[in-house]
Amino acid sequence: MGSSYLTNPLVFLVQTLFGLYILAVLLRFLLQLFRADFYNPISQFLVKATNPPLKLLRRIIPGLGGIDLSSLILVWLLKSIELLLVISISGNAVSLLGPVVWAIPELVELLINIFLFGVLIQVILSWINPGSYNPATALLYSLTDPVMRPAQKILPPMGGLDLSPMLVMIGLVLLKMLLLPPLRQITGSPFL
């Protein structure tokens, strides 16, 4: 009774702490990849929060063609440790290789969700406070622009109404539905 009482809060705590840091590292990677404003206060926060482990990894893992491989390796490693801890806390035995492989579909889902929620937040902000500037909005546009630009070419604004965010969100949800189940099945993920 005692262990099951503490299991859910402990799993929640592990998922929250790891999830926030994984999100910070992945956002840093994406913002760097899309050449977002480095001097933005939020960018600076992400850099300072994620710099210590990345400095160590960059000594071992060089970048490749402008892509920060050390950030991707760190995200993968952190997600693997999170999954290992969650499964262990839940009382299940697991090999070390399982979480390393299972982390792949979980990170793909996180990546899709970042764009999905980024577009959704951008739409809500355009309704609430259109045309205003703040550092978060600027980064949000830098982050979502690579997925929004092609959609805006396919579906330009009609009569002052931009439906391209809806097209992007439908596309991202379809991508999740079509990509994640086979990816989880291939990796043998218990998180179906």
C-alpha cells in the first residue's frame, strides 16, 4: 500500500522535471536550427539553463552541417533516463536498451506537439492581441514559421481570414496519427 501511494506522485515528479528540461533543450535546438533571435531574453534563458551539460557533450560530439548534434543526443539521453526511471518506479523490470529505443517515438511526439501547440498559441494570440510585440511572441513566430510558410503558400489569406494555421494543425495531427503508432510498434514501446 505504501509504495503504490507514492508511485503516482513520484512518477509525476520525474516526468515533470525531466519533461521541462527536455523541452528546454529541444526548444534551444529548434530555435538555433531556425536561427531565431539569440539575444531574445527567452533564448538567453534557454541557453543559460541548458549550457552546462551541452558544454560537456560538445567536447565529445561535434556539430554536423550546422546541426547541434549534442543537443539531440542530450534530449535522447534525458528521455531515455526519464523512461527508465518511470518504469522502475512503477515496479517493472526493464533492460537498459528498452528506454533508449522507446525514447525515439516519444521525442517525435514531443517535436510534433511543440509545433502543434506553437501554432495554436500563435492563433490565440492573434485573436487576443493582434500586432503586439513581446519576446515570447517573436520566438513563437520564429519557431512556427518553417511549418506555416508552406501552408500559407498553399492556402493564402482569403478575405482577411488566414486559414493556414488550421491546415498546419490538421497536418500535424494527421502526422501524429500516421507516424507514431508504427514507430511505437517498431520500437516495441510499451506506451502504445
